[in-house]
Amino acid sequence: MSRWEPNARGRLEQAALALYGERGYERVTVAEIAARAGLTERTFFRHYADKREVLFDGTNRLQQTLTGAVADAPADQTPIELVRTALTAVGELFEAGERREPARQRQAVIDKNPELQERELVKLARLGTALTDALHEHGVPAPAASLAAQVGIAVFRVTFPRWLDDPHRRPFPDLIRAGFDELRAMTC
């Protein structure tokens, strides 16, 4: 594969996930990822700060999707409805472009590495903070904004592995809605 072929970023992600799955995250170098992708280390570092960032590259897009969905939501939605709207938008992002298999591979790597698990928790905490801020900007007062955001992150954390392993391959937005329905049933 020529290093001048398009989609270097996607090729690097595929190469990294394949190598992490084969040998484990700790035993893979940036040079090996670049070589597998048919690219140079310099190209790798143009796209990613380090080999860990291959796994967390979409965090900014997730955050923008969450906060944008809250900003665009009708003013009459309750805080929980706003969060459900935001997480449904994230689910639509996951469904676009067949992200389930790469997400499954990514999660398998994270599940085997405590350092990456910690990084995943930090990512989720930042998403929760961004969601809280978006709810505040939408007019939801504290502590309702924080509580709704944290509940939403909890629903996300339960729904994500369901989506990865769902034998029926139900869409993520459907599973998010089901998660909120389960939450409502437990609290009523």
C-alpha cells in the first residue's frame, strides 16, 4: 500500500486496532502502526499525538455532538429529555459509517489495559462536564443540570456495551431510548 493513498487517518486507526488486538496495546509501537498502514512515523504524528490518541480521537466530535444537540433542542424539554436528545444524536453519529466493529475492537483494547480504562473514565467525565455546561446554557439550573448530565453518562455507559454486543444489531439511538425507558420504569 502506497503511503500516498488517501485516508491516512483511517488507515492508521485500522492498523493500530489490528496490532493492538494481535499483540496488546503495550507491545505495539508507533513505528509498527505506521508501517502496517503503509505510512511513516512522521505521518502518524501529523494525525495523532501518541498511540493512545488513536483510541480517543473521536472525543471532541462526541462532545460537539452532545452540546450541539442540547443547544438545538426545543426550550420546553425537561433536563432528562435534553440529555436523551443529546445521547440520541451521539447514537446517530455511531450508526453513520458502520462504527460498531471498530468500536468493538477499540473497547476490547481498553478493557485489557488499566491505563486506557482510566483515560476512558476521564473522557466520560469531560463529556459529563460539557453536557452539564450545555444544559446550563440552555437554561437548566444547578444542580439539575449536573444531575441530568451524570444520569445521561450512566445511561451511555450501560448502553454502549449493549450496542457492541447486541445480537439483533439494534441501532444505538433505539438502545439509548430503551435505557431511558428502563430508568423511568425504575424511578416511577
